[in-house]
Amino acid sequence: MSGGVDSSVCAALLKQAGHEVAGVYLKLWEPSDTESLPAAQHKDSVSLGDPCWAREMQDAARVAAHLGIPFTVWDVTQEYKERVLKNFYSEYAAGRTPNPDVLCNSEIKFGIGLTKALAAGYDYVATGHYAQLSSQSSVHSSQYELYAAVDKNKDQSYFLWQLTQEQLKHIMFPIGEYTKPQVREMAKKFGLHNAGKKDSQGVCFLGKIKLKEFLYGGSGQVTAAGATRDLATRSRQSGPIVDVHGNLLGYHDGLAHFTIGQRQGTKLGGNGPYFVVEKDLVHNTLVVANEKDEPDYRAVECTIRNVNWIGEYPESGRKLMARVRYRALLTSVNVHFHTIVYESACRVIFDEPARAVALGQSIVFYDGDNLIGGGIIRVADFPAACRGIPGGRSGNPRFPEVYWRHGPHPHSSQCL
């Protein structure tokens, strides 16, 4: 139970159905006294604090008391730092854009959390995710399938692609068949105090701290119970912003917090708007394209690693629908397996060039509403039209040369 309306209604529905229900709040993050940072634009140091966990825990406990079910708190801060934050830091340091929610689900909620629940004698872990499950039984076994939620505006199946058959057989998603308005209406009928509570946005542990301040604060190296936050120096320093023709447009204040496809945050005027199409970590250069040039920098294919198929592997070359980031429109793709490492790497070819294909993000595959698997984007390839564009010169003594990498794979030197 997170303290929000979705998990609260989830608990209420299960109790109403006659299940033995207990509420658990997973405490994910609590900054220590040493984990503080001087914010870039503030006079005083700002702790990695004002975490929402205490307020959310109180809401969850209040709902449990109202429903008359046991309630407890499981402290998984150490596991969260080691299994989620460590990856979060290292991916940003490498110039990629991670998605911590995916790891949080597979490693914490349905990893550590599920293990603890089973050890405590419970049969299932139920959450307020907007997703649906079904099972296909045979004489020898059951096959579990994951589907998008009925409410497509709230669907969260994208974040669940790393789940396994062993995990899915112990999971329940009670609200996946309802829309958000229906969930709020049920919360009112159940008499829940948080029926009108706003949905949470962003990463809870950041509190009021902006991502940029979290990444660059302090000395640039913060150790949180073994999860070392070490952003490479080139990712924290100011550098040039150039367009795809090599013209100097301005300066960025650190590459790490930019992501491919981003429009806001470059603070550029002129012939904009501009979209981020390249993060050159070697030369600390941010490359942007205006609306006219941006279509040439949409990916025609990508290579993915850490692939997980929820059920049986699809045949190589199969046509599927894919989502390259949360809330992105589904796009048609062909998936081809790596000839050597069949299960862990795939080549994905887009039917139409796809925008904002960011290294480190998840690409998730669907067959209709059935989520069949996904992977982490490691290489993005552009069409021939944008290859070999000559570099320019900035004329600035701090950055006398602006380099543009030549060759068929502009992203490849930063991705492996």
C-alpha cells in the first residue's frame, strides 16, 4: 500500500471478495545526514530530503485501519539503493536515460517484497498497478500473460516487462479492469479518506529536489549505502550546444540530465524549437535539431540488451507493436534475434522512423494488448540522410572545435 487511492481500493476490493488481506508499506528511501547537497541556485544546502514516505505511510496506515486489516512497514532502503539507485547513477554517468520504475517493480515490489510476503505465509502480492493478468492452464503447467489495462490513459504495463512467470503466478492487479474515475468512485463508496488524492508524479525519493541538482550536487560523488553516485566530470561541466550543421547555438550546464528527444531545457531561441538528437560525451557537446532537421534524426532501428520475454519467445522477424518510452504511441516493428546470444540481445527495425529513442530507456513489445516482453535500448541507428554531416567551429576559446562523429552509427561510441 503506497498511500494512494489505487492501492487503497485494491486492498478494499480484495477484502470485499473475502480474501485474508494485510497492508504493507515499502519504505524505499531515507537520506542520511551525509547525503546532502548544495543546490546550484540556492544559498543554503538542500538535503536529499523532504521525502514523501512518511506522509504516504500515514495515509496507507489510515486506510488499513479503516478497512480493519493488519498493517506493517517493510524497510527495503538498503536493497533499493543497491538494486535501483546504483543503476540509476551509473546509467546517467554513462550518458544514458534509465527508468528506475522498471527495476523497482522487478527487483523491489515483486522481488524483495514478494519474497518477504511468501516467507510470511501469504500467497499473493497485490498492487494498484493499472495492468491485467490472465492464465492459460494445461495438464502440466500454467502460463501467465500480462495485458494492458482497460484504462489506456493510466496503463502501467510498460513498467512491468521484466516480470517472470515465477513472479506473475503470485501477483494480482485488482484494479486493472477499471478506469481511474471508477476507482475514485469506488474509493468514495468504501469511505476512504484519500478518494480525491492527487496521483503521484515523478520519483518520490527526490522530494522537492530537481533531478539536475540531485545528479550534480555536492562533490559529484555521494555514496549511499554502497550505491555510488559518480557522474563523470565531462557530464557535469558546461559545454557547447550545436545544431546538426555544427553551428554554435549556446552552452549546456551538463550533459547527463538531457535525454534524446528533449525539447525543454536547452534555453535556445532563434530558429527553434530545438530537440536533442545527440549527446557527445567524448567532446562534451549537446547536438540539437530544429523542427525541419529533427525528422532526419529519428531512429530506423535499435539494438536492445537484457531482453525478457514473459512467455514463449516470439519467432525472429515477427511483426509486433512497440513503445519506446512511457506514454509514447505504439509503433510497428520487426524483432530479430542476435545470432549468438539469442535470449539477451535483439535488433529492432522500425516500420517508420521513431523519434526520441533514448539509450537506457525500455522498449516494450505488445501483441494487441498482450505485453510479451521488452529490453533496454543500447544502440540507436539513424537513416543515411543524417550520417557524415560535417562539423563546425564554435569560435569560442574554451571550446575551439565542435566535433561531429562520422560513420554509420552516430550513437555507438557512447552506448556499449
